[in-house]
Amino acid sequence: MIELLRLLSLYYACDNTAAQRMLTADEIASCTGHYAAIKSHFADTDTPDRMAGYKRFKIWETENAELVVQLRKGRRL
């Protein structure tokens, strides 16, 4: 769970930065990696499907809305 929270914090930091300014090429590559790791985390390990991982991630965000707000604000838990 700690690794997931770390990835989510990085992903939301990327999202917040992208809302403020253009990301550099290095930032885009890094952020894309974080997002891919999150989708992989939520994908079925037997048959990894990133779209299914994305859908599960979105469901998780809905079910954990308060935590998502805190992570998006960059607050330490």
C-alpha cells in the first residue's frame, strides 16, 4: 500500500504541475511511467490489461475520494 500511495502522490503531483504549465519532455516521460505503474498495479496480474487497470483505478478513486483529495493537495498522510 505504501508503494501505491507513493505512486499516486507522484501521479497527482504530475497532474497538478501539468495544470499549471507545460511539462518538460523529461517530466512527461517520468509522469507517464508513474501512470503506467498505477494502471499495472490495478490490472489483473494473471492477464495484465492496462485498460482494465485504468477502470479499476478510476473505481478506486471514486471509492477513496477523500484520500484522493488529500493526495491531490500534496498533503502527507
